[in-house]
Amino acid sequence: MKKLIFLISAALLLSAYTLFAGPYETTVSKKINQAFSESFSGATNVKWYTDDNKTFTAKFTMSHTKVTAFFGSDGTLLATSRYLKAEQLPLRVISKLNKRYPGNSIYCVVEYTAGENLVYFITLEGETTWTTVKSDALGKMEIYSHLTKA
């Protein structure tokens, strides 16, 4: 469990760091490009970003879905994230969400994968609240954040 939390935290930090640290568009080494091509055959509109030349972020489209992949400088795939539609969530997760949060609608779903670990961040919109729930594929959930609308 600690490993999962660490990997998810790393992916979130990499995402936040990529968004706020002023990354710049770049090209990558053959090694990273080859690892990317092997992992994401059929990817389109690929753009690479870095801010430290140690971690590289690929933003691309695959099967009409926006995907972000994080690579180390040695070509190792560190983590991925992608936006999902609500109906793409596992049935267990949807069922538990409907039971625990009646009257809320799914606004946004982001799937994070690091190694064998997979987690969903699901933002729910209620009449007066925004709630982000973190869930694994089996439906084990916890509230990640909860905001009251102004």
C-alpha cells in the first residue's frame, strides 16, 4: 500500500510539476522514443516536455483519449494518466459511487497507472459541493478532496 501511495504521489507531483514549473517542449533521445513507440503504438499528436532533462512527459492522443506518460531519462516508463468517460469506470466503482454519493454526477475521471498499480480520481458534482474520490479498480474509496461551491 505504501508503494501505491508513493507511486500515485509521484505521478501527481510529476503532473503538478509539469503544469506549474514552466516545462518546455523538447525532443527526446532514441532510447526514450523507442520505449514510447513500444508502449504506445498508434499514438498521435505526440509532444514532449521536460523541465530538468531527467524526467520527460509525453502528451498525446490514443484512441480519441488524451494521455500523458512520464519517462525517466533511461527510457523507463514511470507512470501514465488518461481522462476517461464515466462509463469506462469498472462496474464496481460506478455501483459504489452511486450508492455512496446519490444525487451527484460524475464530472471528470482521471486514471493513473504506475507499474501494476492503478487508481482513479473521480470528481463528483453535487448541488452544493465538488468531491474528488480516489478509488482502486475494486472500488475501495476514500475522499481525496471536498469543496463547497461558492
